[in-house]
Amino acid sequence: MAPALVWLTALMVVPCALVLALAFFRRGIYGGIEYTFTLENFGLVFDPLYAGIFLNSARIAGTAALIAVVIGYAAAYAIAAAPRRLQPVFLFFAVLPFWSNYLIRTYAWIVLLNREGLITQLLRWFGYTGEQPSMLYTEGAVIAGLVYNYLPFVILACYAPLSRLNPELAEASRDLGASALTTFRRVILPLTVPGIAAGAVFVFVLSIGNFVTPALLGGGRFQMIGNLVYDQFLTANDWPFGAALAMALIAIMLLVLMAQALAADRASGRAAEAKGDADG
Amino acid sequence: MTSSPARAFGMRTILILVFAFLYIPIAVLVALSFNKGGLPTAWSGFSLKWYASLAGNSAILSAALNTLIVALVSTAIATLLGTLLAIGVEMRRQYGKGLEALIFAPMIIPDIVLAIALLSFFSMLNLTMGLHTIILAHVVFNLAFVCSVVRARLKSFDWSIVEASADLGASAITTFRRVTLPVILPAVVAGALLAFTLSVDEFIIAFFTAGAGRASTTLPMQIYAMIRFGITPEINALATIVMAVSITALTLSQRLNPGITGQ
């Protein structure tokens, strides 16, 4: 196991530590790195211009996570309600697109959304003759791309707790006079919160650091943190600031993951309570 | 769960809508790769000419060759290292928190962060970047994935048969070859296929660690450049081939080792 650990240390731990260190240095006059300690890169992260991009990224990533969870949960619920022998087949086909190339899945949306794309043609076929709606290079296109790309994972994450759900719990709830909606809200939903949280966190974290989807579907008009990091390293040549941005990204990610662990903890506590109530 | 006709209808509708959402974009993309006309959207008859034009595109062919080299070499190294790591961790059953974090990190760390970290690292070492640096980078996440697939298999492995083999006088190598390997082989092959697919499809880290110049352009980098330039049926044809390769590898992997796609 030693060679693998050496590999991970040399090519992941050390480079990441290097980026962390880089964030405390100053950008040289000609784009190089000046080795004097400074905190101004982190200060710059909170500059209104960049803080605005952070908030914007968080809003787009949050919207994508919310939509993906609603669709993914419904899909997982329907799969879990299907006959047992069909469930693995549905699940396999739900996850399959996830394993194909990310760029290609994003490109598929350019093909659909461009001015002469399928959606425009469908609108025309239904008799719409007005101005061509411009769907590409909008925030909606970016969100659609993110939801599309990460939906399979949400389905998988929500399916796990839904498939383990004891059907007797829902029956007991109905026998005790709860409506279908109450049963869902008070019994099924709390027991499946860990799956929802895992799915939402996954979409949020991957979306907020994404630079491909905003670049391709947003046409560069919607900067997200990922694009900002990309720019600092490949065009603006301000590596220390890029490093600080990457560290901020990691910090957000860790915060979200901690919140998820907390939610899962509380949910399992509540689940134990609900189970105790049902058993008693 | 109770089954009323209305409920069953509702469930079926959800499944149809979700699978339509997942597969229509891909289906349109694939269908248009066989489109005769140059327009990327309006259908004007069946043709294979875009596939033929791919075969004559030297930039795409060299990118495909680069991708194959990167994927094969990084998969070979990652499979060896990842399998040994999995055996080492599971045999000792010492799951230190730091060790777990180290093995798990490459799978959750955002691509862009690993990409800039490696770019900074390689340029600080004054390393000339090219296919070799992409390979070094791809092994990082590939070995983590191979390790997790093999570990899952080893969870149910009865280590007492390894002891029995040693007691019966087999050397460590013979024991590995005759006892451990046959048990984990399906997982190792499944992990390797997964690693190969991930490497073939990986764009961001390759983009940052490829260095300047076209010589080390991989297929995803080539596709990204083409997409930024605009929609052409040629991209559709290329995308169809790449998707077919990854889906075949993943389906094989799934058959060898059910559960790899999360089931």
C-alpha cells in the first residue's frame, strides 16, 4: 500500500498544501509570485465584486440542487414503488447517462436549446411564429445543464433510503387515520432526509465549483467561482488570488458537508424516535 | 405500499417524464450525427458522412491516440496501486481517520482545485508538462476509485483462508496468485474499466496539466475546443462514438461487479 500512499501524498496532499501556501503570497508585478506574506488575497475574496460572484454562484447552485432534488426524489420514489425485479433495471438506466462524458451531456443541451434547436422547432410546430426565444446563454440554460448532469446521482442517493423503507410504517400511519399527505410528510420524508441531503449537497458542491457549464451554456455571461479560479490561473495570471478563491471554495464545501452531517444526525435521531413510536 | 390505479398511473407518468428528460437530449444528439445536411438541427436524410469525415480529421485522430495512451497507462498504474492499497487497508483492518480521508479525498475534491494544485506543483518543479503529467494526475483519482471498488469486494473476504494457505506452506506470492486474486479479480477488472472510462472522459484536470501546445491535446480537450467554436454534425458523430465507448466499458464493469454503479 505504500506506493499508493506516496503517490497520493506527492500528487495530491503536497500540491494542495502548495495552493494553500500560495494564497498567502503576493502577486508579482509581471504576473509571477512574490514571496511576501499577505492576507490581501482573502480580503479580495470579500470585495463586493467577487463576493457578488460568490453569492450568484451559490444562488445558481442552490436552485439547481433544489430542482434536482425535487425531480430526483420523485423519480426515486417511483422506482422504489415499481415491481422489485424492475427496480435494478430502472436504476441502471437512470445512472447510465451519468457515466458518459460531461462535456457531451452539456453539448447535448446546446443542440437542444440553440435558436434552430428542437425546442424552437417544437414551438414553431405548435404554431408559434413570434420572436425566436433565446434559450441558450441564459441562467436557465446553466441551471438546466447542471440539473441534467447531476440528476442521476440524486436519484441514486434518494433511492437508497426509500428502498429500505418498511412499508408497514406507512400502513400503520394510515391505519391510525393519517392522510396520504400527512403520512408522507411525517413518516416517509423524515426517514429519507439523509438521501435528500446527500443528493442536494452533491449537486450544490459540484455546481458551485463548475466552470464548464457556465462557460458553454451561459456563454461566459454567468461567472461562477469555478470560472473565476480558471481566469486567475489561465488568463489573469494572478495565481495567489486564484489559490485564495480555491480555498474559499473548499471552505464552502466543507461547511456544506458539515451541515449535511448534522442534518443526517438529527434525521437519524428523529427516525429512531419515529420508529420507537411505531413499534410502541 | 398500496397500489391504487391512480397511484400506479402517477408513478408511471413520473418514470416516463424522468427518462424522457434523461434520454431525449442524448437521443437527439445521436440522431443528428446521422444527418445528411450540414445544419446541426434540421433533419434532411440519413448519412454516415460525418463519421467518414472524422476518420480524415488528423487533429481528432491524434487527440484520440493521446487519450488512449493516457487512459491505458494511468489505468494500469492505478489498478496496480489501488488494488495493493485496498488489500493493505482491508487485511490490517486499521481504518485510521487520516488514512480514510486520504483515500477518499481524490473522489470528492473539486476537479478545478486538484487541477490548479497540480498545475502550480508541476510549474514550481519546472516540469515540462505533457501527456506524462496528465497520466500522473489521472492516477490520483483513478487509484482511489479502483481502491474503493476492490475494498467493497474484500469486505466479505474471509482472511482465514490466507492464513490457511500460509500454514500449508504457500509463499506470500503463491497465496496472492492462487487465493486472494481469484476472489477479487472481478472487482479488479471492474475497477480498471471504471478507471479507464473516467480517464477517457476527464477534461478539467487534463486541460490544466497538459501544458502548452497541441501535441498533448486529449479527446475531451479537442471536443471542448470544437464546442466553443460552434455546433457541427462532426461533433455529434464524435460524441456518439465516445459515449458508446464509455457506456460499453461501464456496462461490462457492471456485469462483472454488480453494484459498481451504486446499486
